[in-house]
Amino acid sequence: MVILHDLAEALTFDISKSYLTYIGERGSVIKSEIEGSAWKHITRGIGSVSISSEYAKLQEQYVSNNTIEAQIVHVADSIDILLQILELRRRGYPASLLEELWNEGVRKVKNTPVYSARQLLNSVKRKEKGLRTK
């Protein structure tokens, strides 16, 4: 699931939340439709019905976010974004430019049932605080 969850983005690119706000109310629906269509295209090209079916099940599990595995993958994505933001900040990007994305990532990690991710968030936030004091 970790390897496969963003596979559709190889065809669609990563459609950001900021981009979706410009589309309007249907933004999230459109993103889901586009990524779903790309996912179907990918699975048709696999050639093996059993592998394709297994990949489709994993993708559905990821999208539904109802299993601990899916929740771990979602929160790992959020932590990855937070770490990317720290790197951008270290390189001189202004905090104000990244604040909305940072706050969204922090919120997602805080709300996860994955305890270890919440613990990791504390370490990431300490690093961010160190960047603010420089």
C-alpha cells in the first residue's frame, strides 16, 4: 500500500489542496475522479487479473482509511510533507508561505490514531521551533 498509494499521481501529478480551492466546491470530487480514472488505467495495464485485483483492493483500503495500515500510510504522507516544509524553511522559504500546509499536516498527524506518529510530530515541531528562532 505504501508503494502503490501515490501511483496514480505518476499520471496525474499531485493535485494540491491549494489547487483544489481554485476549482471550487467540486474540487475534491474532481480529484477523486481523476485519480480513480488514472488508477483504473494503471491496473488495466498490469496484465495479471489477480495482481490487478489485489492492487485495486489495496487502493480501496487506502482511500477508505479504515484500516490501521491505511492510517499509517496517510499519516506517513503527512509527516513527509512536514519534513519537506522543514527543508524548505531551512533553505530560506518564508514560514508565511508554508503556514497553511504546515498547519494542515500538523492537524492530520494530531488526529491520527497512530500513537507513534503523534510522538514523532513532537520531534518535528521541535525542529520547526528551532528554525523560527534562527
